[in-house]
Amino acid sequence: MTELDLPKSPTTSKMFPSQLASDEIQLCFNKAHFAQNDFNVERFMNLARRRASLEEIHKDLRIYLKSIQNSMIELINDDYADFVHLSSNLVALKESISKIEADLESIWEEFQTTTKPFVEIAEHVELKSKELSRNRSEQTRIRDEITFLRAIESMAHSLARVPSPINMIWLEQFCSSVVDVTTFKGELTNDSKEKTAFNKVIARSHAVLADQAICSLKGDCQLLPMILSVLNICECTDQLVAKIVSVVLAPKVIAVKGKPLEMLNNALKVTKEIRFEWSAKLGEAWNGHVESFLDQTLLTFLITYLDEHLATVLCPTVVSDARHFHSCFTSVGDFITSWPTATKQMILLKQLKGKFQMPLYFKITTNAFSKSVNEAIDPANFKLLSAEEKEAFQEEGEINCNASAIILDAIKSIWADDIFLLSLTDKFWEFTLRVFSKHQAWARAMIETISTIKESDYNRQPKWMMLLLIRQDLSQMDQSVFNVALEMIWPKLKELGVDPGPFGQCLSKESQAIKTNCDQINTMVETVIIDLLKKEIDGVSDIPRQYRWTKKAAPTKHSHYVDSCRKIVEDLGAATNNEPEFSSSFNSILSNACEYFVEKANQVMQTVAVTGSSISRYKRREGSHSQPEGDSDESKIRSQIVFDAEELNALALEKDAQVSKMDELIESLRTPTKESS
């Protein structure tokens, strides 16, 4: 064979002399796009149109096509011998494949011909096997149905001839029939005659066995375990529970009428007695499902009893109901704690306890306290306790205000044993903090109210006295609440296994707020007392009028206004019980008062000196004889101020207040100036 001779046009030879020349052609598109697996014509045209027109693209595509064709021709011409050899081999290979296909078809036809009888036999065997399986299933179904019907017939026969009294032999035979019947009940359809018969015989069985169970419970209980087993198989124990409750238990309890607590305690007592009686009769049989069933029955009875006879106690609407609620809930709690199978009957015991509406009880219990507290903390309703009312709080200390007494009584009352319930510990604690905070809010409101009035008295008491009473109540309330926590709250928290530490931190936070309010009151009292003392000390300005031109005898004691100052200080000491923490306030008060006295006394003496000089000059011009130094008006004035200063200084020293300027004043007054003489 000769080399494949393909025509070569002059244009092709001229345009594409070699592969290298084809690669160097500048086209208006990127040739690499054609080698991409996801080549897309539309995307290629969109990219090419950005560079050239359609005519240029068409022209370059034709050039590229010719380049590819030329490359293929050159490839074929270069490897012509290999192509010819490959073609010859392919022809021979095709002949071999054709021969193999013919042989395979012949062998397959021969195999099918040979195995056809066996396939037919296998299909026949499979068909007969399926038929046999269906027949066996039908036989089983018929046999089961026969067994079921015989069991139904046996049950009906047994139910028609129930011995009196019932015996164990009858129960065992009947139980065997029940087992056979219930074994096949799952295969019954709802609308079948068998299902109807089953329902009827089961209903009759429950009626008969329930009556026998009641008789057994009223008797020696020996047949009860077997009866319960049969009823359990029939799934009829729930109906038996209701019947035992209404026929056996209810008549023994409901006959007792009286107060709610007495009724409940009687029901709980009878329940325990009945349980003890049943367990004694059953002996070793009192275990397992028998014990569980009878315990469930007794607890179900109690739940029903609460709903029917103590509904007003479970959902209290008035305070009297709340008192019954507490006593009844406590009794039920003790009953639950002492129940022998509490861990096994947890669900029913929780239902029994859950019948008591705890949120409603808390609301009823605290509403009265909340209303009283809200009324008492209104500044418009401010009231001081009478002597008789204070006696009720002697153990807590000195309580002065009605609001403090009501709040403290509320806190103590809710934690008392006749109101508090462990299940409501968190709510009672929140209530305690809330009313405790209200006491401080009341104190702040009273401080603001008293500080804004212009009168010196409030509620027929001096303002400073009212402030001190409020301060004393704040301090006493802090101590009293802490004592309540220590004696009443912490032990109850420990019963719950709760650490009192975080609760104590809450009280400490409130104590810090109380201290802040007390410090504010101390400052206000200091200001009020200082103003009162200054008002009295202003009386020193009246001394010159008492002795100038009055021929009044020389003074022998201090002035009346000094007695008023002493009374104010003594009243303050009595009101504060001379508390050590108030000593700094005394020092500040007396220091300010004495300094003010020194200032006013110096002003008076300056005025007296000026007036005395004028009078002396006038007398010298008139030739009048001056009085001896000891009898002059100025000396009387000076003596009076000295008496007053000494008394005030003594008062300051009694309270450990040091006023150096007072000593200087006294010394200067005792040494008259030359001009004044």
C-alpha cells in the first residue's frame, strides 16, 4: 500500500505550511476554550463578540478549521503504516468476535433446552409449597379459632355455674380459659362475631370476679391474689379499683362528719388501718402485684375523697379556709412520709399532694398582710404605737411605729408553724424580702415628708423626735428580722437541705441599706437639734435689755434659755438611750452650739462695749459719778454671760465635747477691758 495521498490545495499549503505555523496564527478568540470539558457555544460567542464582529469570528473559525484539518492530514501521512496495520488487525478481531458470539448463542440455546424441564418442575414445586403453606396457616387459624371458641364456651359455662362460695379449683379452671381466650384476642376483627362474644364474656367475667374480689376483701382475702391475676389478664383492674373504692372503702370513712381536719385525719387513719388489716390477712401473699394494686386502690380512694369532701379546703378562698388548708396539708404530708411503699407509689402520692392548690393558699395567706402593710406604709396613715401595743413587741425590742409593727408581725406570722409550708419556702422568702424592702421605702418616705414640712412638730411630736423614732425602728427591724431568720427561717431551710448562706447575704445587703438610712437620719437630727439650740442661744442677745437701765440686781445663775438648751440635749439623750454610736453626733451638736454661743456672745459684748463707752463719755460731760465696777450694767451683763457660758461648757463636758473657744470667752469676760471700766 502507498502512502495516503490527500489533495493539498495551494491555499492550504500556503496558509499552514506546518503545525508551528498553525499555532502562531492570531485569532480573535482563545483556542483553549475548545479544549474545556464544559465548553458552551453561547458563552464562547459572548466572549468572542467582545473582541470582533460576526464576520471576523466566522472568518477566523474557518481558518482554525482548516488548520485542524491540515494537522490531521499531516498526522495520517506521518503514521500511515501504523494506520494500515491497525485496520488489518481490527478486521481480524471483528471476525474472532463474531465467531465467539455464534458459539455463545449456540451454547445458551442448548442450556435452555436442557434446563427447561427442571425449571418447570421447580416452578410446580414452588407453587405447591405456597399452597401447602397457605393450607397450614389456615389449619392453624382454624385450630386457634376452635381453641378460642372452646375457651369462650368454657368461660361461659364456668360463669353460668359460679360456686358459692367460690373456690380455688374453679378459679384455676377459669384462669386457664381466660389465658386461652386472651391469647388469640389480638387476631380478632372489631366487627366479627368472635369479637362480640369475647367482649360479652369479658364483661361478664369482670362483673363476677369483681363481686368475688369484694367478698374476698370483706372476708379472709385468701382468693384475692388469684382473682387479681385473672382480672389483670383480662385488663379489668381499673374497674375493680373504682368498685372497691365505692363499695368497701367509702362506707367506712364518709360516715364520720365534722371539721375538715377531723374528716381528713379519720380518712387517713382508716386507710392505714385497712391496709394493715389486708396485709395481715394476706400474709406472705402481700407482695408484688397484690401489694401494688391494693396500695393504688387506697391512694386512689384518698384522692377521690379529697375531691368530693374537702374541695373548699383544697382551693381556699378565705382566711379560715387557709387555716384548714395548712392543717390538712400538714396531715397529708405526714401521711405520705409514713407510707410504707412511698418510693413505689410516687406518682399517686404526688397526685394526692398536688390536690392542694399551693399558689392559691399563698395568695390568700399573704393578701391580708400585704394589704395591711401597704396601708401602714402610706405616710398619710402614720401612727405611733400605744403603750399597750408596744407590749406585744417587748421580746423584739422597742418598736415605736405602727408600720414597723405590722411589717414585723407579717414576717413573723408567715414563718410561724401554723402558716408556713416547706413547699412554699421560696415564695415566703420573696415575700419577706419584699415587705422588708417596703419598710425601708416607708422610712425614706417618712424622712422626706418630715424634712419638707416647715413646722417644728410632726404628729404632735418634735421633728427630731420623730426622726429618732423612725431610726430606732429601722435598727430594731434589722435586728428583729435577723433574729427571725436565725430562729425560724434557717432551721426550715436546713430541713430542705438548703444552705442559708445566700439568704444571709440578702439580709446583709438590706442591713447596709438600713445603715445608710440611719446615717441620713443622724445627720438630719443633728441639723434639727443644732437649729433648735441656736434658736435658744439667740436669747443671749436679750441679756443687755435685761440689765441696761433696769437697776436689776446682779445675776447669780445662768439664764433660762440655757435651761432650755440643757432640756433639749437631755431629751435627745433620753430619746437615743445615750447610745454609744450617737456620741459623735452629741459632740458635733454641742460643738456647733457652743461655737455659735461664743460668736453671739462676742457680738453682744462688742455692742455692750460700744454702748458703755458712749454712756461713760456722756456721764463725764454731765459730771455724774460712775457706779463701782461691780455694780455697772456692763458688769452685770458680763456676769450673766459668764454664768451662761459656764453652764453650756459644763453641758458640753458632760457629753465629752471639747470647745476651746468657750474657755477663751469665759476668761476674756472675767478680765474686763480698761475701756469698759
